Amino acid sequence: MFNSVLLKSKNRPLLLVIISAILYFGFAYSLERTEYLKLVLIYTLLFISFFLLLKNNTKNIKFLTAVAFLFRAIFILAIPNLSQDFYRFIWDGRMILEGFNPYLHTPESFITKAEFPVAQAQELYVGMRELNASHFTNYPPVNQLCFAIAALFAGKSIVGSAMVLRLLIIAADFGTLYFGKKLLEKLKLPVHNILWYILNPFIIIELTGNLHFEGVMIFFLVWSLYLLQSQKWKWAAVIYALSIATKLVPLMFLPLFFWWFYKQRNKINEITTFPLHSVLAQQTPRNVVWTGIMKLVAFYTIVIITTLLLFASFFSTQFIDNYATTVGLWFGNFEFNASIYYLVREIGFLFRGWNEIAIIGKVLPVITILYILFLSLYRKNTDLKKLIIVMLFSFTIYLFLSTTVHPWYIATILILSVFTNYKFPLVWSFMIIFSYLAYANSENTENLWIIGIEYLVVFSIFIWEVFIKKRQSLQ
């Protein structure tokens, strides 16, 4: 009997893997996003399996890593079923290979004139839908490079293009795993923490499954942070620029580096790596501080110049106008799965009688910027752990104040939480699935009660961890 129980115990992880693989296959190939109950049920079961796998197998990192990439491989031939964005990715990549600047033309501008500049143009236009097709692209140049690679290898096949894009995202996840583990070791944190990201069903489905390039941005961000911790700040700046040029999100973190470079401890650490007779060893504290400031300026300069160079091939006056207009739409026109914004919007309806998004959408980002500046100047982020924590809180506040919070946005705070003790991003990575209820009806209208429940849970965990439990603080 004892052997039977032991056998069952040993076989339990394998059973969970088989069950999860079946669920992922069903998710990838037989699910429509309008099938809301089926979507939530499969996602919930995957999360339960995910937690059970991690519960008793954290020491078996190789096994769980292999399982994580096995699950990704299941999606290899699938067409994304929760997002149509990938159709625009394919369009942009093929436009580049045809010699067009994707930032200067909307798909609609061609189709309405019965012009078809790329292969399968009509099919791609229908797939991305009118809203996406009527706006200029807002995907930065590293994204565009990935799209062009997909066009190069599968220029006449949508499934083939999706496969190439998926392989690029999976490759980025390998990189995140590699540098994430090394960074955890340097920070003296449990290496298995990276599994909360790599094995998470949310990451597998939203990034690998639905082809969102937050995964590539996160790879460069984690790589940059690892280089920064290794005192290779010049290369860290270059890689950080690649992260910005994939998604613009890391731009908001730039002010937070102030204290990391300004601090004297960092300079003292550098001094101890050289012989005592070196010039650095003779520096006065004032010179050490000045050196830190100069390095901060140099870091910013490298980041900015590298980013501008990456955009240079697309540069024109029209590009600037189009790009700024498109990015501005996210703050002044679009609404989805918001929290604080929806509350403020209702107050606006009560007192003004109409939607004040044009005003609120401009005020809330200003509050976010002021909060980030506060964290940058008054919270001494003198080591990488503290720096990552303020990054986590900066982007969390940004999401709380945003007019639009698509599910894949949560990937950034999830990876940052891996290097902290905070778990509210993990909870949010489960709760975010309820935002897809908006697609359960033909009008794509949101159920504010469901959104309220989502944020009630997320805010409760956030308040408990940050203000009540006080497991970790910004001090």
C-alpha cells in the first residue's frame, strides 16, 4: 500500500502535465473567445494545475522548464483566438518587405481604393478589423523587425507567419529564463521564482498563444537589469534601448535609475574590484558622487541615442505626426478593463452628463508621471532590488490609472514581481481573464460588475501586501 501511495505521488506531476497539455490543446485549437464559460473553465483548471505543479516540484527546475516549453510548443500551428493584433503584425512586416514605411500608411487607405500592396491583403484587413486597420501602426522598430522576419520566411501564409512570430517569442522566453535565473542568483533570491513567469498559463496563452511581443520587450529588460547588476552599465543601456524599441513601456522607468547611479555604495563596490593603487581608489566621496552622476548622464545618452538610431530608418515628419497621434489615442479615445478611470468617469457622468475621457485621459497620465518622479527623487533606489520594486509599483500605478488595460499588459508587472516578494501581479494574472467577458456578446460591451469583481480582488491583495502585511516596503 505504501508503494502504491508513493507511486501515485511520483506520478502526480506527470498526470498534471498530461491534463494541462490536453487543456492547452483545447484552448489553442477548439476555443472561440466568445465561448466565455469554456474560456474561464479551461483557464481556471490550467491555473490550478500550474499551482499544483509548482507546489511540490520547485527543486526540479529542469523538469518544469521543459514542461513550460512543451506547453508553448502545443500552440505552434495555432491561429491566435483571443486577439486579432497579429494580423496587423503580418501586414506591417509584409509592407516593409514591399518597400513601404508601415508608419506612413493605414491598411484602410489601400483597401478602400481596391489596392492590395501585400499578399493576402484582403484577408489580413478583414482579420485585423476596421478599428485597427483605420489607424497608423504604433509598434516600435524592433517589433517591426520581427514582423519583417515573419514576412521573409512566410510571405504568403498567415499560419506560417504566425508560426515564425511564435518562434521568436518563444526564443525570447528562453532568454528571459536564462538571464532571469542568473539575476535571481545575483540578488540571492530563489531561482525557482522564474517559474512563476515561465510556467504561468497567462504568459503561455497571452504571449506564445496570442503573439503579444511583451515577451520580447521583457527579455531585453531582464537582460539589461542583469547587465546593470553585473556593473556592465554601458551594454545595459544598449539592451535597455532595444527593450524600449520593442515596446515603449521601459521609457517610464528611466527616471527611476537616478539613485542607482548616484549612490556611493555602487562606486565603492566598483573601487574594490580594482587594485588599491588605482585612480578610483583615490577618489574622494565628492568625486565618487560626481562619477555616479556622469555615469547616469552617459547611461541616458546611450539609451536615447540607441533608441533614436533604431527609429532612424523610419524617420520623417509624417512619421512623428502619425506615431504621436496613434499613441495619443490610447489615452484619449480607447477604454477597456479600466479601474480608477471608470470610477472617475462615472463621477463625470454624474456631474457633467457625458464621458470626460478627453480630459480624464490627459490628467491620469500626469498623475502617473508625478508619482514616478516622486519615486525617482525621494525613494533611494540604491540597489537593484529596490529599483525593481519601484519599477513594479510605477507600472502598477500606471495600470490602475489607465483608460485601457489589455490582459497582456500585466506581463510586465508579473516578471518584475519575480524579483520581489509581492504576489498581487500573480493574482491579477489569473483575474485578468474575466476581462474577456466583453467579447461574449456581439456588441463587445463590458460587464462593469465583472470588472468590479476583478479589481476588488486585485486591490484587496495589493492593499494587504503593501499596507497591511508590510512584507516589503519601498524604504
